[in-house]
Amino acid sequence: MHAITLPTIDVDIPDAGLTIGQVARVTGLSVQALRFYEREGLMLDPTRRDPSGHRRYGRHDMEWINGLLMLRETGMSIGDMRVLADLSRREGSEAERLRVLEEHRQSVLDVLTRTHRHLEALQTKIDAYRDVVEHRATSQNEKRIK
């Protein structure tokens, strides 16, 4: 097990790979963000370059980037993503990777629990305001009828 297999992207990737601009369009990341990910050591492998020095991303790179996007969208810090990338480059580090992912999973569950409570409170407020609005509408209609 070398890498995290996470969400894949449905795009045809030529043998020469995708340019950084194409990857930006496909993933929604900016070119600057992709360069930042590379500088910060978040990429699993060094980004391949074509003969003119331009970055080229293959399927494996795209799968890794999509995994990073998922982790980022679930609130994982850049620091923890870097730890995971570093661990993923090391053979036999599965137990440590598991620990990082389980800790992150618990954080995501905690956020979901808190968000669910907030959603319930929001729904309670919405229901209360609907009752007030409906009561006023009914009262105004009754006044018009009289």
C-alpha cells in the first residue's frame, strides 16, 4: 500500500499527462494552490516535468490531489496533510497513517454532530417564525372578513 486511494476524477488523462492549467480547471484548485501544494510537500511524488520544464500530472497525481481535496474539504489542516503525505512515502507506515485518518475521522464526526445540533436549532427557529407568520396571516384574513 503506497498511497491513499480516495475519490477519483472522471477525466481522460493523456499519456503525456495534464498541464497545471488543465488540472486547475478539472479540480477547481487554482494554479497557485497546486504550486503551493507542491512547495508544501503535499504531493506524494515529485511532479513530473515535460522537456520544456512544464508540470505534467498523470492519473496517480490526480487521484492523490483528489484525496487532498477531500481531506481539505473535511477540515484537515495542511500540517496534517503533510504528515499523511510524508507517511505515505514510507513503506510500513500504515499504522501511523491509520492513526492520522482515524483522528481526522473523529474530528469530522465531532463537526457533524455539532452541525446537526445547530441544524435542529435552526429548524426550531424556522418553525417558530412560520407559526408567527401563519398566525398573523390568519388573523389579518379574519379581520378582512369581518
